[in-house]
Amino acid sequence: MPSARCGSATAQPCASSYTHSATTAAWLAHHFWLHWRYSMDRQFLEQRAYPWLRQVATFLEAVTEKGPDGKRTLPRSSSPEIHDNQLRAWFPSITNYDLALIRWTFEKTAELAEQVEEPAEANRWRGLLAGMPELAVAADDLKLLVAKDDPLPGSHRHFSHLMAIHPLGSICWENGERDRAIIKGSLADLDAQGTSQWCGYSFAWLANLAARARDGEKAERALEVFSRAFCLRNGFHANGDQSGQGYSNFRYRPFTLEGNFAAAAGLQEMLLQSYSGTIRLFPAIPAGWREVSFRGLRAEGAFVVSATRNGGRTEAVQIVSEAGGVLRLENPFGEDGYRLTGAEPESVQAEGQDLLLETRAGQTLTFSRK
């Protein structure tokens, strides 16, 4: 995903609100978390992931302080790359960017503490999480704000205020109607502000956000614009609009690789999602994609997934369990039923729309439509 970095779209020098951000280590912690979730590597968890998250959480506990309302806050808070290198880039209240990262860090550090059997530590981090305020949301249209009483001021290249939706997934479709309304409201706000100040990576990030909103049409359009207007002939993302079609006022050609990575991630989000603990196949596919297949995409839980969709219906899915553990798969076959090879059908439990199965390391399962 795009990151806070020196040298913004306006070719300015390093901004203090980026270089002095208190939550950069928390964003890095997300990568440690993802590596654990996709590999389920216990050694990595115990020696790398939990130690890193614990140290980041300890730092965030130290630099936050209680505000007048009794909730923890940061004495200085920013949101990349809002207001660039100006004094007003430091907000009077904690931004949703910083708040989302701090809340996520305390929550996930508690989860990892339980994994390494440190219940007292888990309680400590959950207590700190309870002391943080909720994310700032507009009362009327439920869009995420940049900070309390500070909406997105206009078209902007960096969606740092939407970190809670993607990549963190703290606000997610599966949580219910309020979270869905916040996601929809936030995407509608981006639409209303327009794309004049966007870079190519903004469109790639939008594809990920749209996929999380189960909007395959919007995700497809965003990726199509990204590849057609913001990539050079060699495939490199060039930040500015190379098409002359008016997608952005930026016309320059700096090469920033995160745009290509974000676009690839957006396509995978359309094909496969597992961030909520359940593997979902083709969750954000446009109606016109009647024939779709993929092979060897990784899902959280250390599962490697391949699937085929014909005539708008999922026909087969193969799942390799690298580390063992419980597989939770949203049933892609509906009422048609399925055949299963690689395990006894009686070992599968149904829980709502999900299929649950205890797997062993190295096991290969194949589900196919009856």
C-alpha cells in the first residue's frame, strides 16, 4: 500500500508530520501481523511478531496521554499527506490515521499475547484499547473524517483517514450494518471530492477499498484507470496521469512502485478475501466476469487456494492447508451442494453460511459443485 514518505506529489522536501509520526512503527507492525497470519509460523510469532508488536504497543502507551475527556490521545497528531508540510498538518485532536493504527496495535498485540500464552499481557493491551476514543465519523452521512470535526478538505491523493477500512480491516463489511454504512459513506465522500488531486496509487488503493465494500464494478474501473492512465509502457506506475484524459491534474512521471503492488493487491481482494477469518471466493467480481479462475493465492491461516468460476457460478475450489488448523470457508455453492475429496464429508460442520473443517498440515481439500 502507499506509505507516508519524503517527497510528496508536490515535490516538497521531507515533511515533519511524516518523519515525526508516532505511528509509523504501528503500520510496520501490520506487516508482521500479516506474515504471521499468512504463514502461521509459530517461531516467527514468538521470536519476531509478538516481540515487535509488544514493543510498538509499549511505545504507544508511553507517547499517548489522557485528554480532558479521559481518553488517551497524542499530543501531536497528523495524517499523511493531509496539508503537506504546513503547520496545520498537525491537528488539534488525534487523527483517524493515528487512532486507527493505535487501536489496531493494542487489539492485535492482545491477540498475539494470548497466542503465546501471556494472559496478563493480553489484559493489559485490551485495557489500553478500552481507553482509546472511537474513530471520528460524521453524524449525518457516516463518512470517516480526517479528525474530529475535520472532514476531508477536498480531493486528495492519500486516503490515510481510511486506514481502518483498508489495510487494517478494523471497519469491515462483516461487522454489520453500521460498518457497511461507514464504508459506503467514506467511498461516497471520495466520489464527491473527485480525482483531480489523485495519483495513480490512489486508484489502486480505491480498488482495495471497493473490493472490501463488495463493489466489483468500482474496483474494476479503478484498476482499469490505473493501468491505462498511470502506468508507462513498461508497466511502471508513474504517479501522474499519462493519458491526457483528465483523471488527475498531476502530469509528472515519478516512478513509485507501491502503486503496482497496491493494484495487484486490489485484484486479489476481488478474487479472494480472508481478513475476517473466513475465506471468501470471488467476493467482489463484476457481473461481466462470468468465467474466472485463479491458482495458488494465499489466504490467512496458511491456506493456499485455487478456484474456478464458470457461467457466474463457483464450480470448484482446492485448498491446501500448509500448517493445519480450522478452515472456515464461506459456502460458495449455495443450495446446490458440493462434493468433497481429501476429507470425510462428515467432518465438515455448517455454521450459518460457513463450512468449518479441522485440517492437518499438508492436507489438500477439493470442493466441487454437485
